[in-house]
Amino acid sequence: MRVAEIAERVGCDPESAYAKFADTREGTRFHNMQWPIFVTDENYRSFCKALADYANSEEGPQSNGRHELFLSVHELFEKGNEIGGAPKKRHYNLDKSFIGTDEANLMLLKAAHKGMTQQAIAAYLGCSRTAVQKRLSALAGGVRFGDSYIKAEPTSRGGLKSTAHPIFLPLRLHEVYLMLSALGEFRAERSGGDPERVLADDLAGRIYSQLSDYAKGGIDKALDERGVRLAGLRPDFDSSKGVDDSDRIVMYEKMGLNLKVGLVNGDVLVGCFAHHADLQKCVNAAEISKDGSYIVFKLLDGRYWAVDDSQVFSVVAASGN
């Protein structure tokens, strides 16, 4: 039986993401192979590479289309194993696919937020329930996606308790320009102390910081011509009256910037906010009252240092970020 016939049985219709791959030069070659030949070592490896090249190319599917393509191929292999006739069974599971770890975790987050059970999530991801449990455990411990920190607690029904809803969009340059332009116009309508203006600066900064120098040059010129002013790579939170130190600390931490923290006794600390570190890690833990409110920083030399928040005089971005 040809691969094309098996694909038809799992619903790879002409509009599907897999059918579009099958129309490519490499895709057609594999599509017309007999199943036993298709799953030999050399062809299996070549197919996985060709599919990944297509999926990650400009012509490949985006957003939910990537999940659709993966699931179609996963089901194709499972159906082929049912039909048999090959020397050994082959699988196309998540860990062997073109979908990376971060992308798979985001897919899991989306599924779990919908209230799907772990069994349903396993079917959605084309993996075992054990694999889902391992990923949920990792998310419960806290993981980073780019500039964002996500921590989600699994529920007994397989969902997640989390207020974090990460959005990661692989945007083209004109789309980045449109987003930054919209944020610039949004912030221009708000006063310096408005929390929404601060958040607009935060979003703009995180988007802008990921651009290449070439892209920044083009974006800067286009925004200038439109008369849009952004706070830039490092939003000037410190000049925004009404934003307290705790908000600044969290905002800078989200941007991955080191902080320069001035204390009322004249001391200055330079490091990053360590919101996940407990007091026991701090070298000065004995000096801090456990009943009070304190902040934990990871200094540049790697030490953890606790500070009573009432002793914080100023918080600014450290130079050299």
C-alpha cells in the first residue's frame, strides 16, 4: 500500500497541511512510496528531515496548522503500523517531530487551559499520558519561554491553574512595525504614571529588543516618519510617577535586566530580582525578619541577598544591560 492511500485513511484531504507538504518535490516522492520502503531507516530519516525543513520554512504552516501537520503525520504512522507489512513499526511522536520543546509546552498550556483531561491532552499531543504528566510537572516547577516566566499548577482534572497566557508570534517586519506603531499611539494618549502606559512600554521594549540591528534601523525610520515615539529598548519607568518600586522590579525582571537598587543606608546592590528564591538561600538570612516583607536579589557574584522592602530607596536599570 502506498503512503498516499494510508494518508487518505487518516483524513489528509487536499486542504490539509500534510497534503500541502505532499505537493512539494520531496513530499511527492515520499507520498508515492510503498509503505515497507517508506519506513526503512534511510527513508524514515530523510522523511523526518524533509518534513521539518518544510514545516519550518516560510511556506510551512503557521499557528494551529503546525499542530495539524504534526498530528496528521503521527496518525499516518500509527495507521501504517495497523496495516502492517513493514519489517518493523515506526512512530512519529512529539519528541521526534519538528515541534520543539517550548512549542510543545505551549500547545500543552493551551490544551490544559481549555480544561482538557490528561488523557485528552495526550491524544491532542500525540503522546502518552506519562509524557503529559512529565510536562505538567515541569510547568508546575516553573519554566521560561523567551522573556516570560511561566508557572502553572496542575489540577486533579488535568487542567492548569495559571494566570499566564503567553503569546509568541513569529512576525514579519511589517507586522512588527504595525504592532510597535499601535503601542506607540496607545501610550501617547496616557500620562507617564498610567500603568497601561508602563505596560505598553514593557511590551514595546521586549519586542524591540529581539530585533536585529538591520530591522531596528528600518523600524526606527518608519516610526519617525509616522511621528510615533516609543520609550525604546529600556522604557523609562523611573520617570513615571505613580509606579512604585515593587512594580519596577517586576517589570525589569520581565525584561531580563539587571537592577541597581539603592538602600536608605547608602548601600547599592546590583543584580536581578530572584522571585523564586527563598530566604534560606540568602547569605544575610539571619539579619532579616521572617515576619516582615523582604525582597530577594541574586547579585552579580552569584550570592543571594535579602532586603527589607522598607529599606529600598530607588530601583533603576543597571548600566551595561
